[in-house]
Amino acid sequence: MNLTIELPGGRLNIRCCAIIENPAGEILTSIGKSGLASLPGGRVELGEDSHDAVRREIFEETGLYLTEIEQVRVIENFYGNTHEILFLYRGTPDSYDLNSGAVDFEEQKLAWVPKENLVLKPDILNDIIKGA
């Protein structure tokens, strides 16, 4: 059961995502059904810590296994009637080859994007990655 809690007048999401940078200096991005670009990741599940959640989500979406994970920041985000707590990690995978056989691979478009071309949501991700 994921940690999305429906409340009167809105919802609370507890999510995680990872900055994954390949040797060429490109960042792995995910374009979901909304058409907005963000970092790969997803919802934390009940009883799961965010560290384990980001490793699971990255594997489910990309087929990449994160061998190193470092928490970068916790971001509080508001959009529409949603209040979101986002655990941001930096991860190093065992490979940079995306696996189209991953469980949730087809649910988004994944792309390696140069840092200078990033336009991610929430906006603060761009500043964090570019070192502002």
C-alpha cells in the first residue's frame, strides 16, 4: 500500500526519486503521463523507508540497481490540492543500460538529458542538480 493519503480537500503524497548521472554528465529523466519531466522514482510504501523505496522504484522503472545511494534533501511541494513530501537521493547504478523489461518501464518515457537542458518538476530539482 503506497503512502498516498486522501484527505478532505486534498491528498498527501510521500514520494522518493533519484538523481542518476551517467559518465557523460547526463541526468536520467522520466516523462510521465502528464507530459512533465521529473526524476525517476515513485511512492513510498507503508512500512518501507525512503532509502529502500528509491532503490525499489528505480529498479521497477528502469531495471537499474542502485549500488550507492545518498540522501540529498527532503523537499516539501504543493500542487493543486496535493501536499507532497519528496525524498531526493543521488544514486549510482550497477549499469547505465536501461532495461525495457523492467516492471514499470512502459509507464513513462526515460531519457538521458544534459544538465544544461533540464526542465524538471518540481522546479527546485533543476537548481539542486545544477548546483545553484
